[in-house]
Amino acid sequence: MEGIVQRTLFSQESVKMLHEIDFNIESDTRINIKHTECMLVLFYADNIESKKLAEIWLDAAKQAVGPIFAACNLAVDRKVAQAFNSLNMANGALHWAALKTVPFVLIYQNGWPIAFYNGERAVQPIIDYSLTLACKVDYHEPENLYGGMKIENNLKMEGIVQYGIPKNPFRKDSLQYTSDGNIRGYPVSEEELQDTSDNNDDNNDNNNDKEIPAEGTNPPELVGGVRLTPQGTPIIGAETGESEEEEPPVPTFQPPPIPN
């Protein structure tokens, strides 16, 4: 089964499709190709970012004259992706070409990768690059400035609590193990999971509602007239009608009058 991008965008007349059979995967270098021409190869997957770059790549390939534009769908030819990934664990000559992002563009000369394309992803600069630099004999750019991959379905697991932090401390005796003290912290039902999410939302709303007074201004008053410090700590006895008990004045000694 061929990939989505390959079926909808690429044609053999403009872009040469590379597959596992085109690579020397069983060799030590693994990602060398069996073609000796200067070739600009787009390695992509079936995510949206890859599809957008594939459209640009196809348009550049249709307009450029001379350089060979090629492409390889790593979501289809997974052994090629595994070959690139294996270079991360080998300190060999092609360690610099190891997989760290998708999509990416790699330039081949005489079957060897010699450079990553890190320029702007647009038709005009890609064509200019292919004609003026990509196929020069002394050209070498062994650094990929991109990383990661933009995915389309970012699932997230809520509720797991780290063990050994203040709100979930290490247990020191058996009495601390109770049915309510779930060390993992993960909800046991969808209802609990929803409650956890709702509580987090409520806490965020409450925190957003709190106003921190600016420096040099009086702190806000709570119900009952109690004032707060800028950190939100009540000032005991401040403007509540209560006053701290005053200490009695220190008596002063008055000498008796001297009789005439």
C-alpha cells in the first residue's frame, strides 16, 4: 500500500520515488543509495506538514531543469526509516545523517549523502539551491537544523501523580496506606478522571480571579474588613474594629516636694 502523499501528489515524470530496494540497507552505512546522480531527496511521512512540503517539492521539481528531485515515504518504507534511526546508535561516518525530524531533505552525490537542506521551504529558494549549490563537488552541509515531527492526534494521559513530592510523600509505615491514598494518583474511572479535569479547571479559574495589588497601593479587603498583604496573607486586627492590647505606660518617678 502506497502512502497518501505519493498517491495524490507525486508523479514519476517529475519526482523519482525511492523505496527500500534503492538503499543499501544491509551494508554498514545503510542509507547509501544505488544511484550515482546528484539527487535531492525529500523524506516525508503522511502528516499534514509532510503533505504541504510535498506540494512545494512537486512544484519545484516540475519547474527545475537539470537536478533530479526524488522522494521517499518513511511511513511506507519503514525499513528506510529504521536505517536512518539506527545511525543514532552508531558512531560511524554517517552519524550526522541520523533521523531526528520528519520531513527533511537530504542531498546525495555518487550515492552518498552530503548535505541537509535547511533553507526556506518555498519553490523559488529550493530551485535556486538545486541549481547553484546542491550539486557542487566540494559542497558539504552535515547538520540538520530541524527536529521533531508535527503530529495530528496528540493524545494525553491525565491524572498521574509523581511519588515522593509534598502532596504525595513517601510512605514510612503501613498505617499510611489507605483506600483513599492512591499512590499512583491515576483515576480508576472516567467519572474520577472528569472530576480531576474539572477541579483543575476550577482551580485555574480561581487563581485567575485573584487580583494581586500593585506595589505602593493598599491591599484589597476581604469580607469583614480584613486586609491582605500582597501575598494574600490576612493582616490580623487590621481595620476589623479590633486592636491589639496596648501595653500600660511605664510609670515615671516623681520626687516629693521639698518643704520650705
